[in-house]
Amino acid sequence: MGLRKDFLWGGATAANQLEGGYAEDGRGLANVDVIPIGEDRGPIRNGDRKHLDFDDEHFYPAKEGIDHYHRYKEDIALFGEMGFKTYRLSIAWSRIFPKGDEEEPNEAGLKFYEDLFQECHKHGIEPLVTITHFDCPIHLIKEYGGWRNRKTIDFYENLTRTLFTRYKGLVKYWLTFNEINVILHAPFMGAGLVFEEGENKKQVIYQAAHHELLASALATKIAHEVDPDIQVGCMLAAGKYYPETPNPRDVLAAQQADRRNYFFIDVQSRGEYPAYALKELEREGIEIPFEEGDKELLKEHTVDFISFSYYSNRVASGDPESKDQAEGNVIRSVKNPYLKASEWGWQIDPLGLRITMNDIYDRYQKPLFIVENGLGAVDHPDENGYVEDDYRIDYLASHIEAMKDAVELDGVDLMGYTTWGCIDLVSAGTGEMKKRYGFIYVDRDNYGNGTLDRTPKKSFDWYKKVIETNGKDL
Ligand code: BGP
């Protein structure tokens, strides 16, 4: 009993939130680069405002991130010191194909990740790589409209074939799209979508989603052809919906909200569009641009495992009266009166992790991988830069406890657990540095000031012990 002997403990990051070096070694501009900090962030992320270049009025945190591009060796050494078995990171598409539609890749970009993967292996760390984590070259958006255009599948195919071939033997675990369901809530960030005035957004979103789902299946096919040892996963911003009350109206609302979320994974894992989605889209006059061979591609190349992020479960109400809303990971929902919340209003629900794991495992019966979980908080370093982050330790310990229960008491097959933002990085939601998740403090403020020095926090030693004891000593 207990977690697998080869349980993959580690941490997770995303290229655009930590690398910096946005214009170095031939890298092109991406959607995530041009999402500024401040009040314009929301409308731009949502695709409601066209903003495809830098301007002097804004600060763009992704430009420099935490300078991981130049300091990755130091960072990976610290991960190694904690005993990480895996490190989840993402590729910046525009480092490999600066515009996205070139035939030949940029060697300097390929080399950067090759060196980084080798560095991981030097420390006994297995890379877990997200191919696109909210990342689309700007040129593809300007020229083709991002994922709304079916041609983007060809460019992604070229990207993935290049990656699988080049990194054969170096990377075993791949994820095709980070939080694929985020396309519903932040379509510019999720899929490079910018809306024209008056167009049917839902039509554009589901058309783009169809293209992403095909691209994901195609990548899975190519990965297995290039190297049968590769395992490919999908990635969901998870969080089960509780009905607000036992009123059947609320129960139905929760079921519908769950389905809207699971739709993507239903396709990626079961290989076909679920009946409930086809009915809803038909009712609303949304057309999915199926072409010959699409159904077979989806059916034949389903994912090997299901990965997901978990920050909190959600609440649905069938009552049309508006309710108190809680903030959350991209998605807001009705406030749960039984839960406390983080400084950013995200509700904290460790038991919900067990509930979500059971729900996903019941639904798909494939191995699960928790690839994001953590507490965004303001840290207060002492004069030596040391942070006593007991609040973070408490959060993580209670979630790991619930995760172990799902494995040991409920029988869920779990491959691993990577905490979000294992080193402080830029927040995807707010663009801030002060919202920190890391075991390692980075001296950097919201507007790019600070030495960028790295200092392990109290949680660093705690997590090291957790890994050493395979989750026994919390
Ligand atoms: C997920 C993203 C991450 C990450 C995390 C925390 O949605 O996959 O990129 O940022 O949430 O969110 P935030 O940075 O808004 O606190």
C-alpha cells in the first residue's frame, strides 16, 4: 500500500512565466508576451481587445520573467537538491519556430531545451514537457487567426514531430495542451483567439477547440510512432462542481457544468465527441467543422494518461438569481460557505482533491497525474531573504494527505504530483510576482525590480523530506 515506488514527485512551471529572454537567440513573439500587467490584462486575455504588439504604456512581465533562460542550471540544481524525480516545464513554441509557420526549426531554440533536459538528467530528474502552455506565436495569430484556422494543426504537427524526434530518449512524458478547457474562459491566452465585433464567440471557440483536439490526437500518433516508450497526456483545469443544494435543479446544473469542463478530456481520452456536447452545440446552432478522417484520428489516438491542475472544487446553482461568486483558477463559481480562501479569494478545499481524483478516475480509468496544485500567497522574507511559509506547507500537506487517501483508500492509480510554481514566477492570472507559489524565493517585484537572487524557503526543506519519505512524513 502507499504511493507507487516510482512516484514522480516534483514541481511545475511554464516557459512564459519564468524564462524571460523573450527576444534572445531568434525567439519570436507570442500571445503570452503581449498580455500586460494591470487592468487591460483581463480583456486582452479574453480576446476582446486586439493587442498583438508591445506598447510603452504597459509593463510586460513575460519579457524577463525570473531570467530562468540564463539561470536554469542554478534552478535545476535546487530542484535536484529537493530530490525532484520530475520537473514539468513547457516549450516556448516561438523559440523553436519563431513565426510558427517556417519549415525549418531554429537550432538555437532546440539546443536550449536539449541542454536543459540534459541538465535535468544530470540531477536524476525526468522532464515532463507541456508542448504548449498558453503559447502561440504572434505571427500565427496575425496571419491565420490562431487556432480558429485549421492550418494551425499543420504547424503544430511540424512542431511536435520536431520535438519528439530531437528529444527522443531525453523526454518520456509529454502533455499536448495545458488546461485545454481554458479556451472557454480566456480564449486569447488559451488559443490565440481575437474576436471580431459581432461574431459568434462560441462558434469560434468550439471550432478552435476542434482543431486543438485534432492536433492533440495527431501529436499522440506521432509520439508513439517516433518512440513507443513515450507517454502522452491531456491536461485539464480540474475541479468538480458541487450542487449548491440537494435541489435537483442545482444537481442538474452541477452535472452540466462538470460536462462542459470534461468535454475536452472526453474527446482526448475516449476518442469521440460525447452525445451531450453534440446535442448542446446542435441546439445552439454551433457547427463543428468535421472533415474526412477526423473521427478516426480522434478515435485511434487517445491519450495514455490524464493530467490535471487542481486548486479548488466549484459550486453550481440552478437558481437564476445571481449569487456571491468566489474567485478561482481562471473560472469563477458560486461561493462555498464551508471553505476558507486564499488572499486572492481562491477557495481552499483539500478534500475536494480526493473527490476530483475519484471522479476523473471513475470516468476514464486511466492513470492520473496531478501536474499543478499550490497556494499563491504574499511572502515576507526576513533580512536574509528567508521565508517561513508555514501557510504553504499546511496547504500542500493537506492536499497531499487527500491525494494519498484517493490512492490508498479509493484505489486511484496516480503517477505523480508536481506542485505549481516550484520556484516563484509570474502569475498567469494577474501578471504579478507578489503572488508566489514557490519553494524558492526569487527577489523580484511586480515591475521588474530586484536582484533575482534565489533563496530556499522553509517549505524547501519540508518538501525535500516529503519526497525522501515518499509522502509519509508530512
Ligand atoms: C493555471 C496555469 C498556470 C498557473 C496557475 C496558477 O491556470 O496553468 O500557468 O499560473 O494556474 O494561476 P495564477 O498564476 O493565476 O495564480
